[in-house]
Amino acid sequence: MHLLMPGWNVREERPGAIATLTSLQNVFCQHECGLGSAECRQDQSWASRNIENVLFAGVEFTIRLVSGSGDIKLTKDGKSIIHPTAALIARSATAQDDITGDGTTSNVILIGELLKQSEKYVSDGLHPRVITEGFELAKKEALKFLDEFRIVKANGIDRETLISVSRTSLRTKVPVAVADNLTEAIVEAVFTVKKDNLPIDLHMVEVMKMQHQSAMDTRLIKGLVLDHGGRHPDMPKRLENCYILNLNVSLEYEKTEINSGFYYSSAEQRDRLVQSERSHTDAKVRRIIELKKLVCDGTNKSFVVVNQKGIDPLSLDMLAKQGIMALRRAKRRNGERLQLISGGIVQNSVEDLSLDILGYAGLVYEQSIGEDKYTFIEQVAKPQSATILVKGPNQHTIIQINDAIRDGLRAVKNAIEDNSVVPGAGAFQIALHARLMKFKESVSGRAKLGVQAFADAQLVIPKALAQNAGLDQQDCLLLLQEEFQKGRIVGLNLTTGGVLDPRAEGIWDNYRVLRHLLNACTVIASNLLLVDEIMRAGRSSLKTNPEGEP
């Protein structure tokens, strides 16, 4: 076995956390020699069962590493010290999040439980290969049952169901009041960027963070919010009925792309050279001003320029004198979003400017918070991009809401693309356990023990729900199984400890999340079971040989 940082000893920074320290020793312990088959599997089981205590500890938990020379490092990064088995499980959870956007904790818990259930059979002499064969049979049956258990929306998934999907995801990440406030904003944002017969591009939903007010003030803006404002004191701060020119043109002095030199022999020649350079930029600015006069003079219209490149102070002054709001160095992605929002076309040149290439917005205004400036572009006709403005009193709250929004957007996107949902609150796992127990009877030979282990491992999800709600695991599990035997689809009510119908309560899981979860956990657990030896790599070169020489 090896550690990513050999030579460090584990210490922990929370007084009295004996259980967690024991977990750390199990997960991060070092061995000076290789492990045999039985020891190897037992060691991996320790790591998988205790990874939750380390990777999912409270925010105040910090691991202290002390090297042989006394150097100290404080870390919360599992990669710094993690056991190779735990690292593999953590990477699987990361892949789950990258592909589906949810199910990371379930991934870790289920892999650990599969190894735990397998351990009792392996310790009795059953070969791990037999268990993995049972796992594969059970996985195929589980995926088949998932297709039967999910609820497919023949005419497309409706808005109310998507709101329920969004609410289910958000309530696992943020307080209930904040989640309910965000629910409809998430769904509306996805509908805004959704195009018929095309994949949903969530990159067109901008998440703008603003440390201001409270989390309940987070809202959806069917427009664009830029994290900068005008750079000229005389520039207008609020405009209505705005034509928007979306530019990707430099309006400042630039060096030549090739090595070149300009030489002068007198002050007059230098002045003419400066004037020539200046006139090149001024000519481009004058073309913009001419377009503004063409479309705005004699009307109540205004003019806004959003440029992805620079605008120098002299050019800003020329634009400000004409009442034009100009923003410079906008992000390229915001340039793309602005095109989708306002309907304009990005211009790479100021030649042949016309009314056809301009976008339009009913309101453009600048807001200052401390030293930060934000520009809002709102009241657009047919937006195909949107901005979720995240507000909060501190960075911790803002980051938490940002993560919740990301997961909520993915959950709604998954539901739309799957055109189906799965009853949540542990209902699927209870039903799957019952199905696999019946399926076990049709399996011959010792492989049915692997099916049994796979079925029992599924119950860890409702057990974890009950434990996190402060309920008795066994009582809740028995109650759920008894109600399911009566022919009801039931989930766990975390408030009362009773049962509920997740379909009536609007508690839904994503089909693709569960499908990927079953596939990934089975593969990782099977691979870990079939590892029969772990060798420690990178043994220290400072140890002495048997003769005592260095």
C-alpha cells in the first residue's frame, strides 16, 4: 500500500474526535510491506467504510500532517493523504458528478456497502470471483427493473414535474426556504436556454455572484449581468430603449503584429506620427457615433456599446460626449450570451455598420456595490440566455447557493432529456431490494450469494436517509418494507419517520443518475474485490540496510 505523501503521520485538529481519528488511521495507515489476498480485501473494506467519516466530515474538521522532520501541514484535501482504495472511490464519485451532476454521496456509500456485504461471504471462504459474477447478474436485473420502475412522460415532461425535480435537488443542498425560492428560477432558466431538437447548453445560463443582501434575494434575470461598468465618469448610468452594438474591435492604440519601427528626425515629424496613430482609432469611434446618430436622433432611443476588446480613455470620452454607454473587455462568453439575449450580431469590424446588426434591450443600467460595478441588461424580447444573480451576506453562503444551482440545473436538464423520472425518498431502493430477492431464486449456484449481497447493499440508501434525519434505521426500514409488501410505492418521511408516496409529494430522482450509479458502483466494487495484493510504492531511500550503513 502506498500514500501520496509518504513519511507524513496523521494528526487531527478537533479535540475528542476519537472515532474520526480511528477512521483516519484505517483509511490512511501505512504498511511497510505488501498485503496478501485476505489482508488486502480487509484493508480495502476498512478504507471504503471509513471514507465517509473523512471526506464528508464537518466544515470545521482539519487533518494535520506531521513529517519526520517536524514539518506541519494542515489540509482538508483528501488527495494529499488518501488511501489508494479510497482515492479510487473518490474518483468514481467525481466522475458521477461530471457525467450526471448528482449522486456523488450515494456513489461512495453504495460502493462501501457492496464491499461490506461481500466481506462476510469472502471471510467464509467464498471466492471473490463468484461474488462479482452475482453482482453482474444483479446489476443487469436492476437496470431492467429501473426501466420498468421509472415514470415516462409520453407527451413530454410537464412544468410542475420539473419544479418538483428542481425542489428535490435543491433541498438536499440548501435550507428549505432558500431552495423553494430558487426552484422556479432554475426551471425558468432551463426553459429560457432550451431550443427544440437541440441539446440544452447550460453554459448559456450565467451565474453571477454578488456579496450583497441575503440569500433570499437571489433571483433570475432574463437578460445579462456583467461584472463591470463604464470607465468614464460622464458616461450615462441608466438608459432605456437601448440599441446594443456588440463589438470585438480594438478601440485603442495597438502595437504591430510584426517587428517594425517608425523613425523621426524632428518634433514635428513625431507630432504627425502621433496624430496619424490617433486618427486611426478616432475614425473607428466616429463610425460608431455616426451609427448612433442614424438610429437614435429624433427618437427616445439610446445607444450601448459592449466591446470584447479595449477602449482607450480618449475614445471613451468621445463616446460619453454623445451619451453612449460603453463597456470594454467583456468576456467572450458574455459576448455570445449578449447575442442570444438582444438579437444582435457580433461585429469584428466597424466597416458597413447598419441597423440590422444591432441588438435591443428595454433597460440597461449600472449598479455599484462598494468598489464593484455591475451592468444589467434587461427587458429583452425573446431571450435565449439568462442570468441567475446569486446574493448572500458572505462568500460561504454564495458558494453553497452556487453549488446548489449547478446541481439543480443539471437535475432539470436530465429530467427533460430522459423524459422520465423515478420516485425518490428511497422508494426505488426498497422496490429494487424486493425485486432482487425474487430474482435470486432463479439464479443457480453460488452466484446467488452475490445477488444477495447486491440486494442488501441497496438498503444503505434508505438507512442513510433515516440516520441523517435522526431516526431509527431498522424501524424505518422494516416499516418501508412492510408497506411495500402491501403493494404501495413508498418512501421515507424524514419529518415524521413514517412513509409517504413520493409521487404525490413530488419527490423525484433522475433516471440517468440512478442508471450511472448502478453501473459505476458495480464496476468499482467488483474491481476492488478482485485485487489480491497491494504493494507499497516509493519506500524511503533514507532507511539503513541490514549492516547499519545508510
